[in-house]
Amino acid sequence: MNAADYTHNHYVPEWYQKRFLCPNKSKLHRLNLAPDIIEYRGKRFKHNDVKEVGPKSCFAEDNLYTTQWGPLTNTDIEQFFFGKIDTKGRAAVNFFCDYGVRNGLHEAYQDLVLYMSVQKLRTPKGLQALAKLLRVGQHNDLLIELQRFQAMHCAVWTDCIWQIADAGKSSTKFIITDHPVTVYNRGCFPGSKHCGPIMDPDIRRVATHTVFPLSPEKLLILTNLSWVRNPYQKELNWGPNKKMFHSTMFNGADIQQGRMLSESEVRQINYIMKQRAMRYLAAGEREWLFPEHHLPSTHWSKLGQGYLLMPEPRDIHMGGEIFVGYDNGRSEAWNEYGQRPWEQGYKDDKRFDKESATLRRFQDEFAAMHGPRWRGWSESFGNSGPHTDSEKTYKWHIDRASKRGVKAGKSV
């Protein structure tokens, strides 16, 4: 292959797009949110907003990752940097689509978070946001900075609660967009000063979730632990650890599985992804591109009664310090927010007491909303699912929620 083979750059890889093709189909239905206007014989017409497009022509631009140094054209970023990221990312996506605590988990986790971080940066929207954040004007310089900051999201996501949700029982499946790693904060509606057309809500804000479709039926949802423990605080509060780059530890046994999404929930999630897209989205079926046609309300902060993307809080516990010892006698420690023993906030009794109380309150109210059967569960502490509260435990949740004015089957 020569350099010309690497100048047609997919900011959403072809292999990823192909995962969302319907069986025996070779094209996706692509929606253009801002179709071009053409003039013909003195009249103005809008191009078709929906077209059937193959992955080779979808989510791609010429020379998006090509650098120009005087008369020299260089495609190394596409060929080597993205080539390696995509190869490992593809295997990691496959692993988490069929997730289990098994050999290869550590490598798959590392490859997935790095792939997602780079995927968030490499889109036209992501590149514009990075340029604004770093105040970079030259395209060559921006691509260099992308490589330098490639892991900027990894630590914060590692400290999140991970859940893998399933749309297998919904006839509507997940769509993909031109910015497929989607960020949602119910306190940052589209157009908010905290995000806007190109900027996403900061992933360090407590109520910020990150969603990433692994396939048409599997969705990875990352939620800040401090939000699950206390969803009664202001959505735009900063989490306990504001450092983007920090060392941390990942426990794959804590990943929640088993949540089966209703069709309404899938459509709401598709609506979020559509609203955070820049210009293009695609789906296996045309109808999936218009989730708003089927939603009784598109109120940004009330989707899923305000808790659409929340993991199951009854599976969440307090504590979470991790200690690691080495053969040479050296040891290391992290708290559940990725903070080290010498950092302010590593031990915070006031925060612990408050989160303990708000987590119990949320567990009670979530049980009242959704019933005794948990909506997801992890394998931590040797647990296995599906999990359902005992009659005694469920009554305990309902009684405590009732004292706060929350009745079974009602919104928090």
C-alpha cells in the first residue's frame, strides 16, 4: 500500500460501522442533520437528508489525519498511530460485547479505554473541541497534540461505575453517530454554556455519564461513582478527584451486567446520541434515526425519570480502597476516587458519612421505582445474577422510601 491509501480517513472506523449493519445488508441509513442546499433552474432544493451509504463512504474525510510539511505529505498518523489503536480497540470491543471475568480482561480494559479516549478526540467535533481547549490553530500541531493527550479520559473513566446494558429485547437497536463516544449530563442541555455545539460536558462533573455502543444490542455506560452515591447534589459539581491524568486501579469484577433495556429506554438513549452528534448519524434501519417521533417527552433532564443511565445502586457499596504490595516490600494504595494517601481528600470522613446516607436513600427510592428485581449486578464479593431483593429487604426499602414521600412505582 502507498501513501494515497491512507488519505481517505475514517473518523469512525469501518470495522466499527460494520457491526451495526443489519443481517445481509451492506449499507447503513445515514442521516445528515444539515443537508446541503443546491440551486437548480433558479430554485433552491435541500439534498436528501437520509441516504443509504456503505461504511467505506460513511464518517470519513480526505486528509483529516494527513500532515503537510512543506512539499512533503505524511500519512503516518493514519497508518501507524490509528492503525494500532483500531486493531487493539476492535479486539477489546469484541471482548466487552461478550464480557466475563476471564483471561485477557486487563489487556482488553486498557485497550478499550484508550480506544474510546482517542475515538472521542479524533472526530471532527472532537478535533474542534481539542483545538479550542488547547488553543491550537495549525492542523499539524493539533494532530501532534491529539497523540500527546490520547489518554486524557482514561483515568476518570476507570474510576467510574461500568455497566453493560442490553437492547436484545427491544425491536429498536442502537444507532451510531459522527461522535460515537457520547457524553450526557442531565444538567447540561444541548446549547448549554457548559457544552454547546462542539464542547461536551466535562466528564469530571458528577452527573456526567459516558455512553458507547459496542454493538446494535450492547451499550457501555460509565457513571461517576460520586453521582451514584449521591444523586441529590448539583449536577455540575466537580467530583472528588479533578485530575484528568492520574494513576488508578480497575476492578473488572465491579462491572454491572444484566440490565435489559426497554424499547423506550433504547429510543431515549438514541435521542441523546442524536442530540450530541455534530452532523451525521447512521443506523441499520431508517426508523431508528428518528427516536424523537416515539418519545412522549424529550425533556433533557427528565429522561428515564432523571435516572435513565444510572447503574443499579443496590449493587454499590461504600469503601473501595485498593492496596498493592510488591516483592521488594514496596506498597501502593488508592481510594475509590483514584486519590493517593498523600493527596487531600484520600480520607474524608465527612464525605463518607454523607455519601453513606445518600446512597442508602437512593437504594430505597430506586427499589420503590423499579421493584425488587435488580436492574444489573456485578460479580464483586462473589455475587452472581440475576439478583432479587428478599421480601424482607424489599419491604425495608419500601418502608424507608415511603417515609420520604416516595411510593412504589413512582418517580423519585
